[in-house]
Amino acid sequence: MAEKIKPYKQSALDKKAQVEQMFDTISGEYDQLNRVISFGADLRWRKKVVRYIGQHGGERLLDIATGTGDLAIAFAKKTQAKEIVGLDLSRGMLNQAIAKVEGRTYAERLRFVKGDSEALPFDQDYFDAITVSFGVRNFEHLENGLAEIYRVLKPGGLLVILETSVPEKFPFKQGYNFYTKGIMPTIGRWFSKDKSAYRYLSDSAAAFPYGHAFNNILSEIGFIVQRHKPQTFGVATIYRATK
């Protein structure tokens, strides 16, 4: 079970409410900060996710923790899916996503829904493929969220998860620790209205199970794990599994 790291240590709110509050607060600056903090690498990682989904195919796609909608929008542009849903807990993030697609020709195939990953408002066996990018570590109860994903994914359907991980080899591990604990929170403080947000993102990344440990959790839920592939020296990992 993943250690439960919360954004605001002094708050009495549960993790889910704190995460919603945090992303509402930083929604306007989220895209820009992602580019700065990852040096643009997150764009390359997401392109790989889009490629995997395109190769799998399917008419119904769900992007959980869609944030400002970049991945869901990419699916609308790059796949033939007839129904693409982006779901997020944060209304502030969804408002950013909705503004991006206003007036676009693909908007009729795409909808954004405010919802909880642990209580997905969809029927069983509904989606051909599901993605989560930098979102599973924000689940309050990781196993519950993964079980919900399993429920709404069709048999044979594909799950692709992009999540932070920790490099294991020298000197990348040492450089990663220095950057995430020292530099990244400082950048967050310079750019962000929320001084705790980027400390949380760093701390939650360090505490989250990755690699084989995360694959074991997926297997326990019932997924058939295909493979996991570290990205950029291991600072992120893409996981693929089927139902």
C-alpha cells in the first residue's frame, strides 16, 4: 500500500479534498510549470502514451486525472475514437481543458467530466482503453481507484499509466534527489500561488511505489501486466496492462 502523502500537512481535510483544492489553486499555471519542471520531457512521454492507445484502437477512451486536458485532446486529434472522456476531480483544471477545445472541430467527440477516480460514473466494461498520467499517486486509496478502472475497462481493454518514478542508477538517482528536493520546490515557489503544491508533488513522487512494486499492485487488482518502461533515466515510467 502506498504511503499517504497529503498536500497540506496542517489541514484537517482528507487527501482527496486537499488534492482537489491544490489543483484548483494551481490550474492556471499548471501547464507552464510542467514544461519548466520537466524541461519539456512530459510532452515526449505523453506522445508515447498516445501512440500506444492509437495502436490499440477502440471507440471509447477515458483519460483519468485529465487535468487541463492535453492527453484527451491528443486522443481526439490522433485517434479515430468516437467518444473520449477526460475526468478530473478539480473543476479549475477542467475549466482550463474546456477553454482549450472551445470551437474546435473535434470537440463533439470529447467531453470533460468532474468525477472521483474511486467512484467512476460509468458502466462496467464500458471503455476500450483508459489512461492516467501523473494521477494515480494522487488517489486517496490507490487500490480502490485501480479497481474502479478495472471495472469500467472492457475485457481485452488497455490501461496505460504514466507516472513519476525514481532513478535507481548512479549518478541519476543522486541528481534526481537533489533536483526534486531542492530545486523543484524552489521553482514552484517562484511561479506558483500555492507554496505547498510543488513540495507535495515532489514528496508524493518519492513515496509512490514504482516499477515492479507497482506492477504487483496492478496484478493483485486483476490486470495482466504487459510491461513497464522507464523514461528519461527513470524519472517517469509508462506502465501497460490489460483486462
